[in-house]
Amino acid sequence: MPFFAAMLVGAATAVTLEASDAAMPIAVGLAGLTGLGLAAPAVRLNAGWTRSQVERWCRVRMAVSYSPRPRLEVDSRGYWWTGYSYHRSRSVARFAQLLHWSLRDRTTRAEMVWLVVNPVTVLALICPVLGLLVGGAGFGITALSDSRTYVGVGSGGASVLVSFLLSAVMVLVAVAILPYALHTHADLARRVLDPQGRASNIQLTRRVAELTVTRAEAVGEQAAELRRIERDLHDGAQARLVAIGMTLGTIEHLLDSDPAAARQLLADARQSSAKALQELRDLVRGIHPPVLAERGLGDAVRALALDSAQDTEVTVSLPARPDAPVEAAVYFSISELMANAAKHSGAQHVWVDILYRAERLRVTVTDDGRGGVAPERGSGLRGIERRLGTFDGVLSLSSPQGGPTTITMELPCALSSPRTSTSFEKG
């Protein structure tokens, strides 16, 4: 290790030069500072290599998370602010910031400790195993060339046989204790690099923050949906019902004086009531389609395909029905994607595949349109991604110029009531 090498060089230099007792600590201290500078780049590399080997050999994954480093800022006087102190030189400020951050960041401190602990651990655990393995193999290989005698066993074939037996015992002991040495090394690495699951706690904190944001977005979308429903009721069915009420009041006054006009108003009121009823049905269908509640996701998407302007093929493989909130989120996401394909892509054919495997619902919507879809262009994909995020779902997009466009939605879910798996094709 660079640190220990520099320390040894400093001590050897002081002894060689016959330095005084006062000069010895100074030389060793300077060598130590030099060693720290040499070892600093190896801190993260050493810890990263250890994490990868522990995960590879012992199937123990150690998550890593570093605290953010503040940015260097320069004030009007030309001084650099590190977040902790001012410095005239930018290089000095960067070094001071790095040093201060390294000492305050728990993960970096743990990696510094591991840089010192790791060689000692390897010497204490791995080297004895390798010594037994290499020594045993070498002891057996040299049995024929060396003349050895044992207590009660003279030289010759019996001595060679005993040498081979001892060699085999040493190798078997090394092989037997190697897994324990590796697991002990991995456990010590976890205790140093991730004591008490600190990185896991950081991940949990981040996850809680993500869920908080997702919940806030879901609540905001729900409030916006309620406002839309209120507006549609106020401007549509409510206005028609008010008009019908006023028409009925007029009919009351015309029944005796002008029966013909009353009959005409009754016919108008009947038409208005039919329109109001249709608007209410459309509104209910937009909130939660009856076919979705009664028949499930597959039949609801097939109903969308029947109303689509493109040739749409729907393939469903669902052994049972997902929970109602998941069904609704996936249904409206598919509906929006099919509407986007009709309005913006110029597609002639759309394929919708709904598959459930390994407790995950996977939906793929593909069209043969012009492609080039980008979420930042207002295609509604961000809203779909937020809707799926409420259920820990993810969305992936593949849309090269010229098409085709493939959008995949995947989210974990459990299934409830049994359903059969069928497919539908609309030509």
C-alpha cells in the first residue's frame, strides 16, 4: 500500500541518515503525509473492488451512497467559497473542500478505514489459506526429489506415501476453510464499509422521498380530475337539467292555453334529457368504464380497439384480474397511447400486448407510425410515467425516426379473481 510504503521509506531514511531523535518523528510524519497523498486515489478504487468481489463470491450486495459535495463559488472579491471556508486560490479551495468533505462523508471515512484494514484482513485470513494450499501442493510435488524420513517410517516408498498424504491433508484443509475465510472477510468488509446497513438506510430514505413526491403528484392529479368532473357536470348535464326544469315549468303554464306548444316543449325536454343522460354516461365512462369494472382489463382494451381508427390487435395473457386501481391506471395509459398513435404518429396498425409473468404486469404498445417520439415534446408520456410511478411502475420508450414506436409499461402487481387468457385481432 502507498501509505505504508511511504512510512517505511521515511523511517528507513531517518535511520540511514542517523537522524536525531527529534528528526525521526518529523521524517516519519512527512512520509505519512506523502503516503496519504499517494493513497488517496486508491481509497475508492480499493473499496469498489472489495464490494464487487464480495458480491461476486458471497452474493452480498453493499449499496454505496456519497453525500453531495458543495460547489465552489467565487465572490465579488475573488475569494473562493468551499461551503466551509474562503480561499484566495482555487486549487487550495478545491483541495480544502475535498479534504473537509472526505472527513465528513461517512462512506468516504469508512473507505479510508477499509484501506488500512483490508491488508491486515487479507494477511490474517487469506494468506494462511493460500499458504496451506501452495505449501501442500509444493510439499507433494517435491516428495519424489527430497529424501525425507518420518518417526517410525524410513526413507523409500513409505516415506513418499506419507509425504503425499500430508500434502493432501494440507490442501484439503485449505479448501475446507477457504469459504469460511471468504465469508469472514466479506462480513468484516460489510461491517466496515456499510455498518448497520447505512447505505441501505440511505436508499430507504431516498425511496421514502420518491414515494412522497409520487404521492403528492397522485394527489394533485386526483384533485385536477375532480375539478374536471365538476366542470363537466356544471357545463354539461347540470346545465341541461336546469334547462329541462325551466322547460317543464313553461309547459305547466301552456297546458291549458296552448296544448300544441306544450307538446313541442315536451318533445324538446325529452331530447334534452336523453342528451343529459348520454353526457352522464360519457362522464362515468371517463371516470371508470363499466366494461373495465365488469369484464376486466383485457375486454376493456378490446373495446378501445373496436373504437380505434387504426387496425388494432390486442393480445392478452392474464391468468386473473389485477387490483382495480392497477387496472384503471393501465387502462387509461393504454387509452392515451392509442390516442397518441392516432393523432400524432400517422400509424395504420397498432399492437397491444398484455402479459403477466413473475408477479409483474407488462404492457407493450407498438405502432408503425413515423416514430421520433420524445417525452419532452409534450406527448403525454410524462403523465403516464407519473401515473405508473404511483404503483412502482416504469415506462421505456423506443422510437427511432421512421418508426416503429414501441412503448413498454411494467409494474408489479398481484392478481385476484380468475380470468381466462384470450387474444383478439381487429382487421
